[in-house]
Amino acid sequence: TNQFIEWLTEFVLRHADAVVFGSAKPHDVPVSCTKPGATVINCAHDPLSVNEQKQKNKPEEGLQQNDKIICLVGVANNMVKNMERWIQSQQCRKWDLHSLKLQPLSPVPSDIEISRAQSPKAVDVLAKEIGLLTDEIEIYGQTKAKVRLSLLERLKDQPDGKYVLVAGITPTPLGEGKSTVTVGLVQALTAHLNINSFACLRQPSQGPTFGVKGGAAGGGYAQVIPMEEFNLHLTGDIHAITAANNLLAAAIDARILHENTQSDKSLYNRLVPVVNGVRGFSAIQLARLRRLGINKTDPETLTEEEISKFVRLDIDPSTITWQRVVDTNDRFLRKITVGQANTEKGFVRQAQFDIAVASEIMAILALTTSLQDMKERLGRMVVANDKKGQPVTAEDLGVTGALAVLMKDAIKPTLMQTLEGTPVFVHAGPFANIAHGNSSVLADKIALKLVGEKGFVVTEAGFGADIGMEKFFNIKCRASGLVPSVVVLVATVRALKMHGGGPNVTAGAPLKKEYTEENLQLVADGCCNLQKQIQITQLFGVPVVVALNVFKTDSPAEVDLVCKIAKESGAFDAVPCNHWSAGGKGAVKLAQAVEKAANQKNSFKYLYSLELPIAEKIRIIAQKVYGAQDIELSPAAQSQVDRYTRQGFGNLPICMAKTHLSLSHQPERKGVPTGFILPISDVRASIGAGFIYPLVGTMSTMPGLPTRPCFYDIDLDPITEQVKGLF
């Protein structure tokens, strides 16, 4: 027993930050064991540092031998952190959140003026208010922070909050304000109704920001701040995606070049070099050997046939689907020629650039559930077929680990705040017409834990409900396992008038008088699109609340008519919203309606079974969601469907690449088109992201700049360093 006490005493002293003695004459304690820098306090005398105590008492002699000693060991920091973690993991609490006050002006200033007039909280203060621990955030400046995924483990036993999706009717080219509604709703819930709530938004692409759209942080008095940081580099996620994507593109062409110009033996000697007299396979090369059925680990034991199988991917250049990307609207990169330098030895092929947010790596970032899951998805990405028709992956090219390294920080959601100081996650930003158009699963999962069982997480789907919402349910919810509570369907009188037969709406051109003067007939006729989008929501069994985003030119009679028709068409409620001009106060009624709808019976279901054939899943979406009579696959599309089925990819969900400006494939057809045949021109696959994407007609993955891009108005004051004209 004495030996055990001596051992325990030494162990405690080695880890103690402070040692308190209860007597002036403690018995023998081995002071030499104390941790460097620790403090020894004698209750009968002044505190002594360990070094001072050691000088008074030779280490080998220990302290004076006599009375008993009481050691109070303080591993203070660790004890406090552990206790804090335990307490927070055991209970959900109302946030002690200090909301920022708004003083809305009339007329409403520009978005950037409003953003700059508000003083945001320091992001570490916001993080503490919502229950994040100090070691769970990585601060980027004063107003942004990455949140570490370790939080999910800490809060794994805490119930999730309610999950709200903001979708919309078929929009005009101007957009109908889904981001603004999302921000206004969480400002109302948190700052005005004292309910824990989080907004989860996509990161905007700099292409549209400098091209046609300007800012994308919401608008008016319902936006994320600082808006210039939100709209520009943020924390570099899109840059990381660009770097990873282009590394893989370079690896494809380089591998083809080297295979074309070297023998099997030369390739093998370079791929598996002798280092310090030893030749060895890397981990990713061993994994490739196992996939090839070669269960060997010694490079010297492979046969010539096995070496040939190992070193030759035999990529068919005509089947390469992986493109280079850049986050700029540049129409002249839609078709390029690579390999024209003499050093490329005549290996010339046609290729293209996509915009960075169209990269499959962006879709993977949005759908992944962990770092390990992301790494596996990156490895599964199919970049081409070999000359035998088999898929070639990033894992085959040996680049998976490098891609994961480039993406290791991008996987963490970025914490920001609204104008009223409520929390926002900004993470991922895939296009909604060519990908699934939702922010990340990880941001939603973390936010649902932070708000607690009675809280709300509000996320946004891109474009109309026929595109963004359908993909949210059938793709994102399958990946996350999360069940939505409510859909908020955003409508505007302007868009409904367009669907009712109003003149064309063009970005940059003044609105015609039909849109600025009362016209109840146009509104009534256009409500067919709103009714159809409500019906689409009902296919999934989720309650829907219509949010009418009110503009100053909308008459009270027009607003009342839309709300009346929406409720008659099956909406749980329909609420006019003025958050753009009034902030969260203007969305309180919407927040109350959402809270009530979230308590309704929810019978959520997917639209189709994954086991159905690819063509049948496409047909179900076309007929039930778009209202098509049937689909028509081109010979190329049918060939791809057959190939993906043979390769074992037939059980993936479908991600339709379709115009957002109409329920049909023809942008000019407004309202609710019927009786049309939906043409499928091609079918492609994002195997890492986990979906098949059919192309409906011709879809561009690289936008172009208009005649007068937004960059004409964007400037920097060299004295104050303030950004001007962003929106």
C-alpha cells in the first residue's frame, strides 16, 4: 500500500499545475518529480515556486519529514475544459445570444451600405454565445471562423432541431429572394422570438459576383455580414476546390503522356523507384494492386504481365469527362485545345474549362459526412474510361491523398452572422441546374446539434422547387439521413405576373409597367406556377408555408390574392414578408407560421426507389415534377445509361441538369407547361458525389460575361481599403 501511495504521489506531482501543502512540516515528498513551472504553495508560509522550494530542500532529500501533507492537484485548464464539455454535452440550453439592433432607413440603402453601417460581433464572442468551445473554432480575422468537425462527436447524443428548407417558385432571371427570406427568417426566429436558429447558406461563386449577380448574401436588412467578405474569398474553400480539381486534371494528361512514351519497365521503375536502396509500394499503389487482384507487397515479385496491368491505365482520351476549372465567367474557355507545346510530343486533344463551383469536388464537399467519407468519395471519382470501357478513377491515378490534403480545411463550415447578430454557416456552393444546388450536409448536421431539440436550422435550395428542392430531398436527404420538417416556398408578385403572361423580364433592363402597376388578372393567372410548386412539395409529404416576398410596387389586393390562392391550394399557411426593408421584424409572422407547421404531421418520403432503372427514375421526375408527357433519350444518352448500368452505377439517385427558368426544358415556356416530351441529350455520372446527371437539352457549365459586367461598379478605396459597389 505504501508503495502504491508513493507511486500515486509521484504520478500526481508530475501532472500537477499547483501543489498546496496543508502543513509547514510536510512529510517526505519527492519535489524532483514536480512538473517544470508548477507552483508549490505552503499554507503556513508565502507561496514558493518549485525552483525556490528545490533550492531550500535538496531534491534527493525531499521535503522535511514530519507532519501529514494534503496535495490539492490542479490540472486547471484540462479540468475546466472537460467539465465544460460534459455539462454542454448533457443538456440543451437557450443561447445567451446578444442580438444586434437594426435601425432601418427609408428608402433602403444599398446592401453594402447597410452591411457597413452595422458593427458585427467578434466571431469568438458569437461562437461562445451558441455553445462552441474555444478549441472547436479556427478564427479567420475578426468576423469569420472555421468550425471543427470534432463538435459532432461531442454533441452526438443531443437531439436535432427542426430542419427547414427554403425553396421557390420558378424564378425570373432576377431571382425572387430565397437567400433574403432564409436570412430574414432566422433573424426573426432568434432575435425576435428568442428561438435558437441557424441559417445554412451556399458560398457564392465569384464568377456571377463579378459578372451578372453582384452580391449573394441576402439583401436589404436581411443579409450576412460583412457582405464583401461573404461574397469574395471567404475562407478559401473555392480556391481549394480549384487547386484539387486542376491537380487531378493535370494528372490525367500527364499519365497519358508518360504511358504513350515509355515501356512497361520504364514506367514501373519510375512509379516504384528505388529509395535508399529499397523499392516499395505506397499505400495507394498497394490498394490498386488489390483492386487488380494482385496480392503481392514486394515490388520485386511481380510478373511482367502484372507489371503491365499495374502501370497502364490505358485511358481513352475521347472518354475523359474531367475538366479544368476556374472561378471566373469566361466564355472563351468553353472549348480549348491542350497539348500544343512541343514538349507534349503531339498529344493534342480538345477540352474545356468549367466554372469552379461546377466541379464534382464541390458536390462532394456539399454531400460528405466526414473527412474519411470525403476521402473515399474523392477516390471514387470517375474521370474517364479505359480502352476496354472500364472506369478510371482518381484512386487509380494515385492522387486521392493529395486531393484530401488540399481539401482538409475546406471541409469545415465557416461561421458568420446576420445583420442582427444571429449565426450563419456558409459552406459549399454547387450550381443548382447542373448539380444538386444545396449547401453542405456537414453544416446542417452541426447546426442541428447546436440549436437543440426546440431550435430551427434553415437551409436554402437553389432555383425553383422543381430543381433545388427535388434534389435536396432525393439526393441530399439520402446522403445525410436527415428528415425535413417544413418547406418555405418563396414567391413574388413579379414572378407570378410573368407566369400569368406578363412581358419578358430581363436582367439589367427596367421592368415593364405590368410589373409596377396593380394587375390582379395577371397575378391570378400566374398563380398556376405557385400551385404546381406546392403540389411538388406535397409529393414528398412535407408541410409547406408560402413566403410572399413583398416589393414596394405590390398592391395590398395583389398580396391578399396570392396568400388566398396559396392556402386554397394546400399550403399550411401563406405569409407576406417585409424582411428586406425591416429585417427580422418583417418576418416574424413567417417565423410563427413555420414554427406551427413544424409541429404538423410529417410523412416525408422519397420520390423514387434507387433500385429502379436509371431511365425509369428520370421518367418519374419528368412526369411527376416537371409535368412532362414522357422522356426521350438520345442514342448517346441511352448508350451512357447502358454503360453506367453495366459498370454498377445504376442504383444512384438522379440529378437533372435543366434550365431553372421553366418547369419544362424550354426557358421561354412559363406558367405550367404540359404535354411536352423531355429530351435527354446526354447522361453523365458524378460517382464520387454519388449521382447520375442527365442533361436536358444543352446546359452550359461555364457562364459568360455580359456586355456590362458588375465589375464596372466594383472598386476599392485605397485610403480606407473599403470595397465599393459590390451590390
